[in-house]
Amino acid sequence: MNTHEVIAVTSRSFCKNMTLVEELKTRYAKIILNETGKTLVGHDLINFLSKADKAIVGIEDMSAEHLVQMPNLKVISKYGVGLNNIDLGYCKSHNIKLGFIPGVNKQSVAELALTLILISLRKIHTNHAEILKGEWPQVKGLELRGKKIGILGFGNIGQTLAKLLSIFECEINFFDQKVFTENELLDICASNSLNLDDLRQKNLSDVLTESDIISIHLPLNEETENIINAQAFECLKKSVVIVNTARGGIVQEQDMAQFLLNHPDSFAAFDVFIDEPVQDKTLFNLDNFFGTSHRSSLTHEGINAMGMAAITGLDDNMEIK
């Protein structure tokens, strides 16, 4: 057991999971848990991590402004998959190592993306409340079978979603900043029971223009921030379904609200937002929008997988290149 290093855990869901906490305690003697029930920000975050040698973090802001005030920190291990909240440049220049295993929650996120797609097509998001009010609406929906799906970001989660979609006989076009070779696509198809004839990599404009359904799985960075904006919305079908389980900030929310308002046959279902918790309810007041509270990875299986990966990353980590 490690008895000399201080391990701090900022993530609320990790700290509430006794299985993960007990596992951490078998490996480290000095542990500090965030038991406030809140996401730590600003001075609270800095004070919490000021004495930590290693940290397990979730969505907290690990910017240079904060990291410079954490002089003891030698390792950041990520609980989850996105790294947009960690200043990797600062970590590299100050020799802070990163514990990170990509794709640990891919099944959980892909399953919610599929759920949101089906909700969007069948328009069932308000049905329960309507029945409670004594109504019995018979609204027609659409089948998923045979639709053209555009997947933005074809990493672990995008590929897993493609696998889940395979039984629906969909045509899948994807956009990714990485250009995949035919051999790489053949390997992906073999690993995910996909037919190469139903899978095509295309540029962003073509994917946006041709898709009946768009599911977003891009990282949030300088190149993807607001990549779906007013100009992009002009390319979309007027009945398009847009699903986002990636990160808030990839879609310009005001532009999307205007698009949904102007095109009532369109639909959007989002799990992530630029500001969380959401304060501006403009989107939520639209009939053709459905939102969830950033819970795509919140399955028992997904949390355990992320937690064990984060614990492993405290010691099994890498220098940032």
C-alpha cells in the first residue's frame, strides 16, 4: 500500500461509489474525497487539491490558472473520457503526468445516443405527461430502419454506435479529422460486425447535407467549438434529427434553437450543454427538443469501468508529448 502520497478525488459520482472508494483505500492510505455533493470550482477546487500529489478528476476545470496553484500535483488521472477540461500544455511543461484510458464508457454513451435517436424519431418524450393529463395522443413517428446516419467523430463511441445501428440496416456516413485507411476500416468492421458497404467516411459538409440523423461524438477543442453553427444548419435537411452526447459547445445552441423553431419537423436531443446545470431553458421550451442532464456514462457498468481506469491511472500513467 502507498502510504506517502496524498490522493484527492474531485468527482462526485466516484466519491459516492463505495465499491470504487474501497478499492482506492486498498491501494492508498492518504485519501481526500469530495463529499460536498457539488462540483468544485474556483478557490474551492484549488484548496481541495492544494496538498494532493495525485488527483482523480471528472469535469472540474484543470486550467493553467488553477494548476499553477497546485504545486504538489504530479499526476492527473481522468475519471471519464474527455480531456477538454485539462490544460495538457501546462501539464507537459510542468511534468504533470496523465492517467487516461480512452473508450472506457463507450457502451454506456453509445446506448444513450441510440436511445435519444429512437425518442427523436417516435416523438415519445412528452407522452407520459400527456397521459397523466387525461390525453391519449396518437402521434405518428418514424422507423430507424434504412435511415441515413451521420456520425461526427468515429472513435470508440462512434464505432460502438455504428455497431448498435447495424441491425437497423442503416447507411452510415461518418466524419472524422483522422482519415482512415481501407485496412483500418476493414478492421473496424470486423471488430464491430459491420458491413464495409454500409460505411463511408466523408467530409463534414457531405455528412451534414445527406443525413437523416446526426449523432455527435467529437471532442471539444479549438477546431470543433461551434462547428455546428448557423452556416452548418443551412446544409441540414429540414426534418433532421440531431443528437449530442459528446460535449456542450460543439453546437451553437442559439443557432440550433432558431433552426428548431423555424423547422418544426426537425428534432434535437442533447445530453450535454455549454452551461451545466442548464439555466437558459429556451431549448427545453421547444416541442421538438428533448434534453437529459449529462448522464450518458451514468450506468453502474460505465461508472465502475471509468472508476477502475482512473484508479489504475494514478500509477499507470504517461508523460504528455
